[in-house]
Amino acid sequence: MNSPRIILLAHGSSDKRWCATFEALAEPTLKAVSGSRIAYMELAEPSLSTVIHEGVTSGDRDFTIVPLFLAAGRHLRKDVPAMIQRLEETTGASIKLSPPVGEDPLLGDAIRDVVALQIGQYSNR
Amino acid sequence: MNSPRIILLAHGSSDKRWCATFEALAEPTLKAVSGSRIAYMELAEPSLSTVIHEGVTSGDRDFTIVPLFLAAGRHLRKDVPAMIQRLEETTGASIKLSPPVGEDPLLGDAIRDVVALQIGQYSNR
């Protein structure tokens, strides 16, 4: 059995600069994880539907969606699960939704490092 | 001259779970950087206005806002700069707005590590 295809899911925006930031955020993962892709919930392409349909067409059946969100709001609690249910029904694929990346402690550590680099030191270390 | 107070700015939500995720994201920074605080743009407390006013009251004049956002949309391009301008006018403080944390390559690397841990390996390394 093949491992599931990883899909990094960003919200999407009509603002190209916004999407460019997410493409840069996704790049290390896309380089490291074979077959992984980025997809957008809305307002930008490729959409989640496009990426799932293309994957199914090329023989994949199992997908894991990793949301490029810091926290879970309405989109991840309601909208994305509803999209997943429809896509599973229409394609026969199996689609797992991971927690948003921001729920992983690694992100908090990275934010600390970003701030520390900005201020040039850890103030109380 | 004191170094600027670091304020981690999250969007805010009426959903306590959403705020709890941002408090967890902020925790490593709040522990590492003396005097740093979290603030919310809207829908949750402490607001940015509250944190700036409290800082000014206790003698701070320089603040650096680090947005806990993955990318800059309308909020960071328009709403937050407008809030900063009003707060500078009303308090006399000097407030710098940093890029959103998601624009730092460290975040993309952390996301790669989150995904790699989820799948148990780097598929093509």
C-alpha cells in the first residue's frame, strides 16, 4: 500500500502576494516529501478539488490534508470537513484531515526563534 | 535606551479554543523574551490597544508588533497599520510592525518537520 499523498491546504486569496507567501511556506515540505502538493480552499488555484481529482486520476486513493493554518476556526471545523465528505463521495478517495500546523509545538518554537533573531538575542537567557 | 517591547499579535476570535491555540503558539516566545506579551486584533482580550496602553502606563515607549499570521492580507496591510497610527497619536508611543511570522523561512522549515514527523520519515531522503 502506498503512503497517503500529502496536501498542504492554504486558505487562498485573490492577492498574488498572499499566495506567494504560502508557496514559500510550502516549498521545504514539497521538496522533502515526494508527491506532496499545495492546494487552496478558495479564491486561488489549484483548488483542493483539483488536486484530489488529479491525484485520483493518476492512481492515488489516500490523501492526508495538512492545513497551513495556525489554528482551527470555522473553515477547518466545518467547511473543510464538508468539502472532504463531498470529495470522498464523488471520487471514492479516502481523505484524512490533520490538525492545523499551528497546533504542533514545533511552530511555537519556530516563532520564538523568529522573534529572537529579530531582536538579536534572547533577552532573559 | 530600553529594547522595544515585543507584542505577538493574533487575529482573535470569540472561540476560546482558537485563542488557546495562539496562547500555546506564543508561550515559547513569552518565556524566552522578557516583557513580551500576546495581544488580539479583535474579538478577544487583551486587545492591542489594552496592551499598548498598559505598556505606556508602565513606562514603555517603544513597541514591536510581530504578527502571528502566516501571510499578510488586508488586516496586516491596512487595518493594523491604521490601528498603529491611532495608538501612536493617542499614546505618543513608537510602534513598529514586523512582517508576519509566516514570511520567515524558519516557519516553512518547521512545517516541513511537522509533516515529516506525521508521516514518520522524509519520503525521498
